[in-house]
Amino acid sequence: MEMNITNQNKLGPANFMPLEMSIEKGKASSVKRMLSGLSMREPERNYLIDVAKMNKQPEIIDLLEKVSIRKIM
């Protein structure tokens, strides 16, 4: 599933669901592509890491742990 990123540096509502679905399906290459150049808030990242853990996706967990965190303003 492709995601349309309007602001390449931030994870927004329109592209959160496709990323979550790719994590649930274990599509590491898709997740890696979607995360490229992306930053997200810590609660979002922690949630996605939990999703990857529930679905036993260690490769995706590693990818998510490398995503840069942006401050909540």
C-alpha cells in the first residue's frame, strides 16, 4: 500500500493507517520505504513498536526504533 506524504518529514493521520497496516502484515520493505526521512512523536512511535511486537516483527521493531523523534509542542 502506497502512502501519500504531503509533508515528507512528519507522520500525519493520512499516512499513519497505511504504515500501521504494513506493520501488521509484516511488510518490512514497505515499512522501511514509508519511514524513510520520517520523524514522529514519541507516543506514535511507541504505539507502532507495540503493534510490531504484538505481531512478532523484530525487523520492523528495529526500523521503528531508528526513527527520529520530534518534540511535542
